Amino acid sequence: MFPAVWSRIEQGARRILPLATALLFILIGVVAWPIPYLGAVAPSLGLVAVYYWAIHRPDLFHLPSVFLLGVLQDAIHFLPLGLSALVFVAVHQLALSQRRFFAGHAFHMLWTGFAIVAVAAMLCNWLILSLYNGHGVAFLPVLLQTALTVILFPLPAWVLIRLHRAALSQG
Amino acid sequence: MSVRSRHHGWVSATAVSWRLLIHRFSFVFFLSLSLGLLVVGHGQPKMAEGVRTHVMDSLAPILDALSRPMAVATNVMQHVKDYVNLQRENERLRAENAQLLQWQNVAVALENENKGLRALLNYKTESNLAYISARVIADTGGPFVRSLVVTAGKVDGVREGMAAMTGEGLIGRVTEAGNWSSRILLMTDMNSRIPVTVAESGDHAILAGDNESTPKLLYLPQDTNVKSGDRVLTSGHGGIFPPNLPVGVVSRASSGAYEMTPAADLGRINQVRLVDFNLVGGAFNPIASKIETDTKKN
């Protein structure tokens, strides 16, 4: 009986891995790092996780979870509630619609795809927030954050690929 | 092709198209829900604040645990840096100490003079100071917002509107106080407005953040003679902050544009002091209160 229960717990843990890693990435993204001035341009790790899991395991990473992750990111980042939720849902849809193209190719294609998605997400964020505030918000920090997120993409992607292969390759 | 396999094909095709339809519907639903949330949050900021406070309170223990290794790393790096610069730092501190001892004499003399003058005027100061020290657990800024989350909340006595300071000066104010965590809006945030005075000229202004590192000084008088290097202090107008807290130094004063460099290094904040000045009448005098607090401690 015990092995059966253990097996069920293990299966459950595997199923929530995409959601759990996305949540962890969002939290790690806001932790006070010992690098001065990083906060303003810290890479958007949550976006990397949403993009990666939407392409590789959409069956374990559904829209309601993506929406809730977005609301959570908004609440943590002191952003208008719904902003990141909207961007995450759109990124999930965009990545999902192109998954056949991205999933089967080399890593540099995944990276290029992410660069396009990240730029689109940045413009969307900036535009909505400018409309929300009634004036254009500073563009340079947004640009720097996007550049840093795209440049550092291989690092969080490597972590996700390792986890994916270790825990979900047979799933 | 047999009837059975044709039937099976029709069933799976129908299932796929249903799944596609449900997916499209849920995409439109969640997109609309996000937009709805944005609109509702704009009209009902208190609701959004409640959600944020609850989320931050729930996540505070996790963020606290995640930030501890970072805090240790920062301390180790600081120790190494201090060790390398030990001799130079020692010389600098000796010189600074000599200078500060002179200032202490001046401060004590002024304090005595102040006490005498207040006694003459029968002037009462009521500044019940309450300092709450808190550790920064999240730098939640990102490119759009300049804010921090600290490990102190209502149970520790934190209230919304409290001034947040480091040893160097003001950094911002508490905008959301949860039970165990609080959010500080930094003075550089685009929603931050602080009434200030330029110490040298006595001109009043509003310090307005714009998400850049140097906030702007707005509404200075037309004939102002503010210049670079002038000290900026809180004016106390509006009753948010008490007067005379150090805020920063004017870093640009040309062609009608005035900018200020914050006294505190806003990019390297690990610990903050939340200050409840309890503004019940009277003016706050930081030097007097400091001396008073030190005397009480001794």
C-alpha cells in the first residue's frame, strides 16, 4: 500500500513541477540580490518559465495557472493587477501556437523565439502601463530589463531543461 | 476503410475541434478577465491594495528564507571589502571622528541655546519617536516601480505613511502595511511626491520621482537661486513627514530643470528604519531627539 501512495505523491509532484518552478522563478526574481541596482533591471524569470512550459508541457501548464501566476507577479511587483496576467496569458497563447516550430529545433531557435516574445511582452507592458498612468513611463529601464532577460535566457532555460529531462521526460 | 475506423476518426476529429474550441474560449476568457482586473483595479485601488497586502504577507516567510543566503553573501562581500580597505578606512574614520567631535560641541551648544529659548517661549515639543528596524527581503521594483518589501508589519507597529530611512537619510515611505511585511515606495518611484525645502535658499518644492535615479524638484519659485550642492530636507508640509529630515543634494540646477541625488544609496539598501514621528503638535528636531534618545539609553 505504501509504495502505491508514494508513487501517487511522486506523480502529483511531477505534474505540478511546471507551476512550482514558474512560481519559484517569480519569487527568485524579486529576492534582494547582493548586486547593487539590479532590482530595476532584474531579468523577468517568470516570463522565461511561462514561455518554456507553454512550449514543452502545455498539458501540465494550463491557462488558469498562467493567469494566477500573472496576478501573483503583479501583486509582488506592485503593478496594476491584471497587467502581468494579461501578458502571461498572451505569451502562453503565442508560444503554444508556435510550439511545433520551436520545440523540435535547436536551442538557438528556442532562444530566438524567446527574444521575439520578450520584446512583444515588453512593448505590451510599457504601452498598457503608460495608458494606465496617463503618460509615457521611462523606457530605458524596460529596454535594459528585456535585453538582460534575453541575454541571460540560457541560464534559467538550462535549469528548466534539466528539470524537464529529469522529472518529466517520460511523463 | 471500415465503418468502425471511419467512426473512430470522426469521434477523434470532433474531440480535437472541441478541445480547440474550449482552448480558444478559455484564452479569450482569461484575456478578458485580465483586462477586467486592470479596469476594476484602476477604479478600486483599495481592493487591489488588499490583494497585494495579503499576497505579500503569505509570501513573506518564503521570501525571507530565500533572501537569507543573499544577505549572508552580502555580509561576506562587505567583510572582505572592509578587510582590504582597513587601513585607509581607519585613517578616514579618525579624520571624520575629529570633525564630528567638533560638530558634537556645536550641537550641544545649540541644543542648550534651543532649550533656553523654548523655555522663554513656553514651547512644547511632542515627538514620541518609535524606530522599527527591518530587513529588506524583496526588491520588487522591476523597470516600472521603485519599491521594497521589508520584514516588519502591523504586529511590529508599522503603519502606512511612516517614513523609511537609512543612516544617510530618507528613502521613501510605507505605502502598504501587512501584518508581517510592509512595502516601501522609494522616493524615485514615479508615484512618489514629497514636500521638501532647499536648506540654503529656504525655497519649497515638491520632490517628484520619475523612475530615474535622480528625482526632480518641481514648483520651485521662478526667481530661485538654488544651485548644485545645496542640501534638500523634508519641509513637513502636508503632515506626511516631519521637517528637516535629510533627503539629498541638488545635483543639477540648469535651464529651469532641477534634480536631486538622494543622500541614501537607493541601490544598496539591506536594512531600513521605519520612523513613526507621531506628529502631535510641535516641530520635530532630529538632533534634539537623537540626543534625548541617547541620554535615555545611557
